[in-house]
Amino acid sequence: MTDRAFDPVVPAEGWHVLHLFYRVEYGQWQLLSPDDQRAAKTALTELVQEIRAAEGTQLLAFSVVTPKADLGFMLLTPDLQTANGFEKRLSLSLGPDMLTPVFSYLSMTERSEYTTTEADYAAETLEKEKGLAPGTPEHTAGLEEFRARMDKYGKDRLYPKLGNRPVICFYNMGKRRGAQQNWYRLNHAERKELMLGHARIGRQWAGKIRQLITGSTGLDDAEWGVTLFANDTFDVKGIVYEMRFDAVSAEYADFGEFYIGLQLPLDELFRRVQL
């Protein structure tokens, strides 16, 4: 009997993103013989290698700091069928009852609806700030440079390369719908103006923090997932602290629980989580 072939579930653009956090059941683990423990770690290693070799797929593995969880994975892949299959296999990778899920989050890479448009850039930056007349060589060159930059920005948002910075911070967030602060009662121009100021603070951390904002409206409990990649926790603490004073966060943002992880090679990860 062969497995049924399921139709792929691939978005028009972007990737599916899964954050997975597990607790290791050490009592069950200690019941395994040394040979069975080695076989279980080999099975997880081979599965990680298989996932990382899948087309368009990235998988990060990390040790979670604090007892909120022991082990974490971040999976990016185009097809939701593939993501679901890998997620189920990761949960059972060390054997039955060895990994207990403690938190998970599903989201998708997406473009920002508040990105500066070509018309806005031409009017505000090239013409108003730089005094360049439309149709001049300098104006045309400025537009071409803007298009190239925004094309790269869009691809980085939709198809990011995660890299290997050791510190990972993940949290989810949403915008308030209260009687006094209701983000969704603001018109688009008001929201865009606020978000442009919010983004300016984030850009001050370029080179220190890599931010990946993924959308989860209708997919999980909040509206966005935020993943920060850094070389140390000082920068994570710094950017979150500063951005919370921005009007977008101070007046309209609700934050979920924070998870901090450390990316490690698998052999070191096994030692770190005492497998």
C-alpha cells in the first residue's frame, strides 16, 4: 500500500514558518540503554540533515535558555504539507514520549503594507528633500536605485536567509482593539506614519540585530511573530527596550511570552540539553 499523495499547500509568495519548543522527558530518556540513546540521537541528526536538504527549506536548532523549554526548532519551508510532516517527525524524533511540546507558533513571511511607495519616495525624497526635477538623469537614477533597494528588501522579507548568529529571541505580538487605543480604527495613512517612525528605531540596530517579522493573522493566537537574531543578549534587550517607548508599541502593542535560544551544532546541542 502506498502513501496517498497530498496536494501541496504553497502560498502565492513567501514561506511558512514554524517555531517549535519542547521539553525533554529525562525520566523516559534515562530508561533507554546507551545503545538506544545513541540510536535516537542518530535518528534526530539524520532527520535534521534531511530537512535542511529539502528544497527551499531552512531549519535552526537551539537550546532554550531558562526552563520554559529545553530544545527548540525554527522551520521555514514553502509547502505547509511539508512543514506539517516535518513537525510531526521532529516531535517523535527521539522516540515516543521523549519530547513534549510546550509551545509552538505558525506564521508566514510577508511584505509590509507600510513600505514606502515609489511615488512617495519620488515626491518626498527626490523632489522635496533633494530638489531633483522629474525626468532629469539624477531623478531617474534615484528611482532606479530605489527600485533595486526595495526589490532586495521585499525578497529579504519573503525569502530570508536566517544565518547563524547564536542568540535567537522569539515572541508574538498583536495590536490593541481597546476603547481608547484601537489600532484598527486608525486610517491607513495614520498607521503608516506611526510605522515609519517605528521602523526608524529598528534600523538603528542594523548590523547588530536581524529582525524577521512574520504574519499570523488567522493562523495562530496573535497577529505577528517576531524573531530576533543577535550575537549577544545585550542587543536583544536594547532593541526591545527602545522600541517599547515608541508610540506604536507604547500605545498599541501587546506582547506575548519571550523565548531565548542559543544556536548550537547538534553534537554540542545534545550535550547542552544532557542527552
